[in-house]
Amino acid sequence: MFLFILGSFVIACSAKVDRFPLPGESLRAEAFTVEAGGKGLNLAIGARRLGMAVDGLFAVGDDLFGGLAEQALSAAGLSPTMIRRCIGRTGAGIGFTDHGGENCLAVFPGANRQLSADHVRAAAGLGRAALVLAQFEVDDAPIVEAFALARAAGVRTLLNPSPFRALPAGLLEHTDILVLNAVEAAQMARSLMPAPDTGAEADTAPAATALAQSLLGLGPDLVVITLGARGAVACRQGAAPLHQPAFPVVTVDTLGAGDAFTAGLAVGLVEGRPLEECLERAAACGAIVAERIGVSEALPTTAELDRFLARTPAGPQT
């Protein structure tokens, strides 16, 4: 039983600042980290730390940063055989986190954009996976191919359309689980259903629930929208909506919290846990990462997750 992840790999630089800089302004950083990152790598590390086997694809360049990928995957307990070397520069990103834990970032995709449908077709493990995951730091073609192959093999799929862009035709029809944040949910609704009642931001649980239910009609059988400090909502076919409250933590850095949530949710679903428990564990994974600086070293192990849940109640689900 394993996850197959269409990964993204970047060298991630992050600076902790009191506030975001103004145009032309230089600020003194309180902390600075450089680590292997990318949404796909975060998902893979997050799932692996929760005890799940992981296969997948990661494209890196032929530069110095690309040479760090094998070391980074091995250190995380992931197989370097997932790496595909491409000509060009490895992806990289830089982010700022303010005193309240909010962040902004820019990502240069680099070699991630060279991951192709041919790479996917040559990946023998995809059809044997329990779940195929993709995010939007890679291009459309490999995602469309992977989800079509997964559907043909009877394998479920999970899409995290972040950073958001217009979806290629037919992708949602091959998507079983859709996980996105409030901003992305509103962007998707406006993109796919340009009607007056889909323009509002999904910044409250009722608004997010309404949006999730509307997206549910486009193909997925489960839509989960994360709301940061307001928790998360989940809608599925033929069942009442669920609201998972956020855990009360002192937020240090929200960078990577969404990836931790998605990894926790995916692992819980593959393990066959009830959706309510999956949401609780996913929210706890996100909260743990938000309490720490950085991402890859902040992602929790199963033991850390269980200890957190034992001491930190999130409140009742509704």
C-alpha cells in the first residue's frame, strides 16, 4: 500500500520578518532557512513520516541544486529512483513569514515544468498505488495523464490545485478528492462556474461549505476546503457536510501547513480511517507545522501526531 505523488522539488529559502517589506525596502530578518522543498516533496515527506510508503516522480535540473535532490530524498526515507534529471535549472523559491505567522512567497518552477506525460507513462508503480496525488507546481500534461491512467486502473486520485490556475478540460472528471484552500476554492468556482453566486470568497465555514457543494457537482466525490484558523470543511456525495475546527496553537510559520494537512488527510484515507478522523488528523498535522519554523523538518511523525492529539483537543465537529 503506497501513495504515488507527482512531485515538485525546489530549493526553498525562507526569511522570518516582523512585517512584510514595502517596495524598495530592506528589512532585517529574525531567522533564515534553506531547505529542500516544493509542494510535492512536502507531501511525500509528510506522508512518509506518517508511516506511508511513497513512490512518484520529481524533476530536477542539471545544476548544483539538482545535485542536492538525491541527498534530500534519501534523508527523508524516500527513494532517489523517483528523480528525473532534466537539462536546465532546478526549481527554487523564496518566502517571507511575518510575526503573525502569515506568509507570502514566489516560486520559480524550473525543471518541474519538464515533468512530462512520457515520464508518467514510464512510471510502473502508478497503477499499483492506493492513491495518486498531484499539485499544480508541475504542468497539466503529466497530471492529466496520471489521473487518466489511475482512473483506468481503478486507483483513486487527489488533486491539490495550488498554486491555482485554470484547470485543463476533463481533469475534474478524473479527480476523486479535491483539496484546496478558501482562496483557491473561490478562484476555481469563478473559473468553472462564472455566475453571480460563485464570486464570494470562501472565508467562513458556511460560505466554504456552499462552495464545496457546488464543486462536488463537477466530478469529485469528496471536496475539502481549508480555512486556516477557521478549520476546514468537507463535503461528499450523499452525506452531510463536516466542519473540522482548527487546533488552538501559537502560530509561528504557516508555510507548509496546507501541505501537511493534505498529507495527513491522504494517509488517513488510505489507511481506511473514517473521514471525521482523517480531517482531525489532517488539521493536527497542519497545526504542528504552523507551530514551527520551516517545513521539511517540521512535518510530524506518527508519534508526534498522536502525542499532539492526546493533549490538544480541537473541539466538536459539526
